[in-house]
Amino acid sequence: MALNFFDQFMSPTLIGIPLIALALTLPWILYPTPSARWLNNRVLTLQGWFLNRFTQQLLLPVNLGGHKWAALFTSLMIFLITLNMLGLLPYTFTPTTQLSLNMGLAVPLWLATVIIGMRNQPTHALGHLLPEGTPTPLIPILIIIETISLFIRPLALGVRLTANLTAGHLLIQLIATAAFVLLPIMPTVAILTATLLFLLTLLEIAVAMIQAYVFVLLLSLYLQENV
């Protein structure tokens, strides 16, 4: 039974073809395409309002040079939220529970921010490795520590998203299994367990949105340091 709980995180295949590519392209089909009309329907109006508010809130502390990343960050945010939310539906697969996918998103974007900082202002970018006013004997140790913390950033981005979603899915499956097993034995306890499952599902919906926002927010903070 313990192994079956982790079967939901295996990438599904059909005739030897991994279906994770289909799961990654599905979010772009769900959203309506903006039109050139002056007046749009309610869905497009709500979508445009959300994108404007999110972009304004995300890029508020970033310099003007980092505003070029607005379209990329907004698209990534919507992409991650949709994948996380679709993964909460029954009989679905959540691609963002795969560490390889999250690292594939985190490493190139983090590396791009580092390269931009090293190209535009190398002195300022390297200055982050050594805080001002550091005692001379601590300089080599602090440089090593700051360098390690710099290279751990993409790993932290990928592991944070993977761990939060994986833990939530495991908790939902464990509580659902407990409610199903207790139903014929102790119906009252099973009803209480089902209520807890409903509340946990609401929490996981919030976690799915918050983790996508945190992923993009941290990337914007890394960009702010290097722009």
C-alpha cells in the first residue's frame, strides 16, 4: 500500500509515449485568446484585469530594466497555477510534482538573471559575495558560503515547489483512504475524516496558487539583485 501512494507521481505513458508533454500543453488551450475588439466578454475582461494587477504587483520593486521580463513572469505564473490546479482533479497527473521539470524551469531562469548581472554590472554582482564591513579573517569563509548559497537558489526553487505539492497530494490520498476504510466500521469518524479532507482540499487549492506565486516572486527578486 505504501508503494501505491507514490504511483500517482509516476509519469503516465501511452504506447510508450510519455503524456507529460500533453499535460504541459493543456494549460494554453484552456485560456481564451484576446481579441482586437474594443469591448470584450467578461472572461477576457477578468483575465486582463488579473494580468495587469499581478504584473504591477510583481514588478513594483524591480527597476525599469527588469520590466522586459513582465511577459515571461506572467506567463510562467499562469502556467504553474494551471498545472497545479489541474493536478487536484481526480485521475489527473501533476507535472509540477516532478523535480526534473521544476529544475528545468528554475535553473535556466536563475542562470539568466546571474548572466545579466555579470554582463551589465559585474562589480555589483560580485559584491553580493562579500558583505560590506566583513572582518578580514572571515573574508574567505564568507565568499565560500555566499557562493554556495548562490548556487543553491535554483535547487531551492525546484525542491520547494516539488515538496509542497507532493506532500499535499500524499496527505489527500492518505486521508481519503482512511475515510474510505472507516466508512463501514465507524461512520461518524469517517464523516469527520471526510470533512477534514474537504478542508485539506481547500488548503491545497491555496497552496497550489501560493507556490506558483512564490516561485515567480523569488525569480523576480533574483532579477532585482542583478538589474
